[in-house]
Amino acid sequence: MPRFESYRNSFPNARLTRSENGVLEVRFHTDGGKLIFNGHTHEQFVSLFHQIGSDPDNRVVILTGSGDAFMDSISSEGFDFFSPRGYDKIFREGKKVLMNILDIEVPMITALNGPVLLHSEYALLTDIILATPETVFQDKPHFEFGIVPGDGMHMLWPEVIGSVRGRYFLLTRQVLDAQTAKEWGVVNEIVPAARLLARAHEIADAIAALPPLTSSYTRIATTQRLRRIVDEGVGYGLALEGISAADVARSTAANG
């Protein structure tokens, strides 16, 4: 089993700090500023969540971002959507990363420090979601690239906000503000930006004070439905995303 010192500095796009009571803070970043998601972080986060979930000394996990956004920028660097081998890598990583989040068998808190325009499914797999007034949700990049949002968005948003709302959110690229997200059950609390991490740690410290098996088994018990949803649907969704990517590649080649 890994110990914290063996992996804490292993991830260029995640700054890891852990308090004495086992509260692990994971801050996504690129060169110390807000995260620019790309194919390299896609691969990196598979291992990141696996290492976190394999460390028995982690008692609570807080995910947050850097700068003025949780995750709002994406680059095509490191991605290959348009060849079978390239998409096979995306397919395998896309399935594994969500299950690795669910395999973190301690309570998880997401502290959304700003907009979440991609990979909001990471947050939806955690147990408590805090936002700032500046936080907005949108699934921005899939339709911009011309591909299906099949990486978990297609399952988890309808699950959280309802089938009709969820499909509308994805198909129209709806921008969901923090207050509406709270009313619809996506966000638990809206906290001023200056207080966001302090509030996340307050909640985490209270959970960490519980008996370890109690907090861990509560996470396990309350995520069984999410496990079934992810296990049944993410592979199919990613396959459809890959077919749509192949069609984009064909159209691009024909018009080039």
C-alpha cells in the first residue's frame, strides 16, 4: 500500500497536502495557475485517484482548483481522438478514472473555486459539493469538438438533476449558475470564495473525527448506485463518443 510521501510529488498537475488527521487536499493546477486539461492530465489523473484510494491513511479527500476556475480550459495536446489506437487509450483511461474515484473509499468533498466547464462528472462522484457565487456549470468542449458527451456526463447529470433537465443541460450546453445548481441538488452550499477552503476543511475535520470504519463504510454504502451506473454506462458512452470522433475525422479529411 502506498504511503503519502511516496506519491505526494508524483503528479505535475495536482498539489497534494495532508493534515495530521488524514484530510487530504488535492489542488488541480497547471504551473501553479488554473488547470489546463489535456491528454497528459487525462492519463495522470487515473493514477492520481488510484494512489489516493490505495492509501489507508487518507481519511477525507478535498478536491479543489487553482486560480479563478475549478476546470474551464482544455487543450488538444496529448489527445488522439481520431485513430483507433489513440482512442483506445482515451477509452481505457475514461473508464478507469471514474471507477478510481469511486474506489476512494473515504468521504470526498469538492470545493469548486470557480467555473466547471468540463469534467464536472468528477465532482458529481464526490459526496459533498461546495461552490462559490462565481461557480457555473456547463458541458462546453464535447459539442465544440463535435463529439458525444459520453465520458460520464451522459449518465451522471440526468441522475443528479433529473432525466429531462439533464438531457437539456447537455444538448443545449446550458450554463447553470451556482444558485440554480443548489436548488437542483448539484451543490450543497454556496460559500464566499475567501471562505471556501476553510469551510471545506471544517466539514472534513468533523468527518475525520468519526470512527474510521464509520466514515469509510458510509461512503461505500452511499455510492453503490453510482457504481452500478458508471459500470453499466461509461463504456457504452465512450464507445459512442469514439464513433462520433471518427465521423469528425472523416468529415475533416473530406473537407481538407
